[in-house]
Amino acid sequence: MRLDLYAIYSIWLREMLRFFRLKSRLIGSLGAPFFFLAFLGMGFRGGGAMMPGIPEGMSYIAFLTPGIIGMTILFSSTFAGLSVLWDREFGFLKEMMVAPVSRMAIVLGRTAGGVTTSIVQSMVILTAGIFMGTRISGIGGFLLSLVFMILIGSTFIGMGLAFASRMKDMSGFSLIMNFIIFPLFFLSGAIFPIEQFPAGIRIIAYLDPLTYGVDGLRYCLVGASSFSPMIDLGILFLACIAMLGLGAYLFEISEVE
């Protein structure tokens, strides 16, 4: 047990050191979310422009900020699986696998590292949103939003691990992840209110775990939501358990060459 806890901490610390040492990774991972926030937010600012379906009295930048935070976590967490392929390519994964610790400890360490880096990036986007005019509802809402951030991050880290455990090609992983995460992002209501979707698309959006993560973040940070926050929290929690369980299972049975 003690070795497992030390392994979790060591893997988490390794992820933190890699994240902060690679400045290009930090800047690159925040580039797309920042430009989405800045240009979309400014595009609907002033001049009478208004996005249909947004609650009365709420600016589009306030509506958009939680969605871009969700986007940041989705992208960062999903591509955490890429580090598994990277470690397999250079033999480090094999060294971890033969260490006297459980594979679950390795999964938890990677999850903790991925969630932490996602939250750091989310804080940068939230700060940018506040400077652009977003007003958060209060410290209580902010603290609750951290719970949603952790659940969103854990959910999609599990998904990334599941794919990475069955693949060996880093380029193929990136292509498949891009094919998956963009529909997840656009269907989540991060940019457009779900109520404005056609009925058929709305049903698909309800199957997207990020939909409930973004809605929960929007409730916590700006006080608006399409669903009850308890529904958001419950569905996201179940999705988190399912995805992490799947990712851990596939990682457990994966072969390291």
C-alpha cells in the first residue's frame, strides 16, 4: 500500500515537472481555447449582437467562459493518453510495469497528474474570461466548479487511457482523438445553447458526458444551467466511474513490448 501511494505521488510529480518544464506545451495547449474565448466572445460583444437561447441579462462571454474551460479540460485530459504511448515508445512504461506496484497505482498517478494540469490550464482560461467581463457567482460556486473540473478531467483521461492502451502509434492516436473530441466539444453546449439544437442533435448531445460537465460549470460559475446541478453531478460522476474503470481495465490487460 505504501509503495502504491509513493508510486502515485511519483507519477504525479513527474507529470507536473514535465508540464512546467515544457513551456511550449503549456502555451500550445492554451492557444486554441484562448482564441475561441477571445474571438467568439468579442464577436458577440456590443453592436446589438446576441446569441439566441442565452438567459436574459447574461453576456455571451459569461456564457462562453465555462464552455471554453470544459474545452480546455477535454483537450488536455484526452491527450494525456498520448504520454502512455510516448512512454511505451521509449521504454519507460515497461520499467513502470515491472516495478513492485499495482497497475491501478500507475493509472491513478497518471489521472492525478492529468487532472492537475487540466485545472491549472482552466484557471488561466477562467482568469482571461474574468478580464474579458465574466463575473463569477461567488467563492462557493468556484469551489464547486473544481469538483466538476476534476470529474470532467478524470472522465476523459479514462477515455484517453482506454484508446492509448489499445494503440501503439502516436500519430494514429492523435488523429483518432481529434476525430472524437471535436464532436464531443461542439455537442456539449459549450458554444451554443443546447436548446437551439435540432431535436435529433439534441438527443445525441444528451449522451455526451461533457454536456453535463459544461452545464455544471456554467451553473457554478455564472448561475445559469439547462439541467439541475444534481443531475449534472450525478451523470458526470457515473460517466467518470465508467470511463476510468474502462481505461484502468484496458491498461491492466495491455501488453508492453
